[in-house]
Amino acid sequence: MEPKIERAVFRDLSYGLYIVTSGSEDRLNGQVVNTVIQVTSDPPRVAVIINKKNLTHEFILKSKVFSATVLEESTPMTFLGPFGFRSGRDIDKFSKVAFKEGITGCPLITEHALSVLEAEVIDQIDLGTHTIFVGNVVSSEILKKGAPLTYQYYHQVLRGKSPPNAPTYEAKQ
């Protein structure tokens, strides 16, 4: 059977927008993702899906740890830009961002954040262009109350775009 895929369908799936971070040696990196998923409650485990081309992927592979920040709906596009459209190979994404070091050594972004969590990788699944990293949550903290930023809000209200390495990226025809 020949697949008949309407890519816009994937925009109807409900997602949040998060920043996933990791580090390697004395370097830090982070990126915007729409896939941080709670997979079990006891023990608490989450999964993140990261493009293999991204520096964050390289750092998670090396360090076996990652953190995730739940962003507030009022997060400005100027804050998201460096984490979504710039590479940590070219800029220091943390030079102008408020964060603290977590127990794993991962940076926990506190600016425009509702909550943060850290995880140690226990498994990974190769998806070709991406990897699913599954981790045991070792630390979590609520920073403030508010509405989380969703992918729908990002696209419809903020008029945000998907970067080329994002699973929802649609090349212009």
C-alpha cells in the first residue's frame, strides 16, 4: 500500500514546548523540544526525543543525563530563538539565561520556567534520525504556577516556525 500522508495531521497532536538540556565536561547545551513524555509513575520515568544531528544528543549520549524545563505560556520568542534555531556549536546558549546546576550537573533553566526535572538515562531507542532517551527522574521541582506553553500556542498565537531538525518540520514546496 502506498502511504498517503498529510503532514498537517501531526500539528493536531497535543504537545508542550520544553527545553531539554545536558552537558559534557564543562560545556552545556539545550534545545527546544515538543516531546517530553511521562512513561511511568512508579518509578517516575520520562522520555525525550532528540535529533541525532543536535549537540544536545551528543551530550546526552556522553553524560547519560538530561533535564527538562516546562516553559510558561508567556515565554517570549526572543528567549526561544537561540534554543530552537541556533546551534550550541556556534553560540553559548546559557550566557544570557538564568539557570542553576542540578544534582546531575545538568543546567536547570529557571527563566520563563514553571518546573524542572532531571533524569538519568536507563535506555535509548534508535529511530533513524532521532533517539528516544528514557530516564529515571532523580529530581523535580515546581518553580511557579502558570499555564504551560503548548506547541499549538507557539504556532497559532506566537506564529512560531519549526526548525529543520524538528519532527514537525515541513519543507517549503
